Amino acid sequence: MNAPTTSDPLRRETIPGGPSTWRRARRRALCVAAITALFAGGCQKLHRVDTTPLDRAAMSYSAIQDLKKLSVTDAEVVSVANAKQDGISDATCVELVRIAHSRQQPYNSTENVAGLQQVGMSEPSILELARLNQLGVGAGELQAIRLLGLPDETVVEVAKSHAAGKPVLSGVSIANIMNTGLRRETLLELIRRQVPDTSAAAIIAMKRQHKTDAEVLRHFPARAPAH
């Protein structure tokens, strides 16, 4: 015969009263174990995010509630609080988190958002960049382009090309082209036409030869839309 196991604390011989008493005790023990496990798991799921940083940043109650509905993490709370302190509005803070979560990503772009705001980008334009997923490593170049005095529209058009993987003039080339006297409207059109960065030297050469903006645009015609 096999030796009796000693791993079960509710062995029959330890419970007085016969088999029925043993079975009841066994069921009670299993129920207690199940409830304990459920409670432990529930405690982990019911972790309360500390929104104190948002209160200190003077974010409105309604905005904080909106963020809670988005299930923000503690790290995101800190990022949002920093954005709020940098002057980003409550509505934009909430929308930035919503856009990030729509991609199953955490919101962690406050540094680049603040940088874009500091160079004059409007909040609607910043949100457009967020929707294009262009608040990451390439945001520094977008800030530099805005610093050249170009409007938000130009920056967003560059970002659209980046997002679509299409060719576009680089920030350095844009600065060099502007030094030739090319009009901003012409530059914007060249960007919309997805003129590659490799064509920057040709544009600069044409302007140095006193070619008009119209001649530059004729040299780089708009591409036919893909079907």
C-alpha cells in the first residue's frame, strides 16, 4: 500500500465526525481559498491612480474625470500634469491622451508638445501632429522648421509627408532655400508636391540664376494622384 500523503491539512483522519463532516470542511476550505485569491486579484485591478499632480497643476475636475475614464497610469498623470503646467489646455491634454491610447500606446510626448508650443505652434496644429503620430523623434525637426518663421500649415504638410513615408524637403534644405528669396507660398507648394530633398540643390541653383518662383514650380510639376 502507498504511504498516506501529508500534504493535505484536511485529511479524513484529522476531522472528527465522519466522511460528511470531512466533505463540508473540505468545501469550506476551498471556498476560503478561492475568495482569498479573488480578493487579492481584485486589489491589483482596483489600483487607484494618484491624480494629485493634476490637482496641483490646476486641472479642472471634469478634465480629471475624463482622464480617469481613459484609464491613465501614474506615469501618464505626471506627463499630463507637466503639459498642463507648460500651458497646454485641459481639453488638449485629454485629447493627446485619447489619441495615444487609440494606438494602444501610452502618452509620453509632453516634452515635444511643450517644445512645439514654445516655437509658436497652436494647439490644434499640435493635435494634428499627434493624429499623424509625429510627436516622436522627428518632432525636433518640425520645431526647427517652425522656428524659421514658417506657418503651422507648412509644418503640418511636412509632417504629413513623413507620416505617409513620402519624399519631402528636410529642415536644413528648407532653411537654405528660404535664403534664396523663394516665397513662402512657393515653398509650401513644393512641399505639397513632395519634391524630394535631393532636389534642394537644383532649386537653390535656379534661384541664384534669377529664375522666378513660377519657373521653379514649372520645373517641379505636381504629381498625378495615384489610382
